[in-house]
Amino acid sequence: MRTILSVCITLALATAAWAQPQEKSFSTTHKHGVKTAPPPPIARRGEVQGAIPTGVRGGNPLQMLNPKAPAKYGTWVQNTSFDPNVPGKWKGIKLFEIVF
């Protein structure tokens, strides 16, 4: 069992050492030397909110469970969905939310 584990680790290290960073270049010319215009920019992307993105952006997701956590982790109200028919009644947790 140890032999298989050591072989796997050796192969993983050899693969990582063999891999070389590749240059990514964007060429605006075709084969025949004709220049083309760059693609238009994306107009607007939706903002991603929710419990999981907030935890990832904050750096320490376990701080979201801490009641005395700093303000950068937000409050429980920001990631809670409420029932529109019953004021004050919560329905669930917003794990991912895309705001346009």
C-alpha cells in the first residue's frame, strides 16, 4: 500500500515539475495579415451575492457563524429570504443570488 502511495506522489510531483506555464496571447491578425477589431466589451454582469460568495470573499467562512464577527461578514438579514405575504417570517437562506 505504501508503495502505491509513494508512486502516486512521485508521479504527481513529476507532472507538476514537467508542466510549464504557457503564454496566452491574443492576436488581432489573421493568416493573411488582415487586422480585425477586438470583440466588444461585455455590457454589464450581474452582481453575485449570497452566503457562499460572501464567505469566500471574506476569507474565513466560519466567521459567518460567529455572532461577534467583524462587519465585513455582514448580518443574517442580508442572506435570508423573507415571505412577502407574512412580514417578518423568513423562508430560507440565499446561498447564491444574482442581482441584475
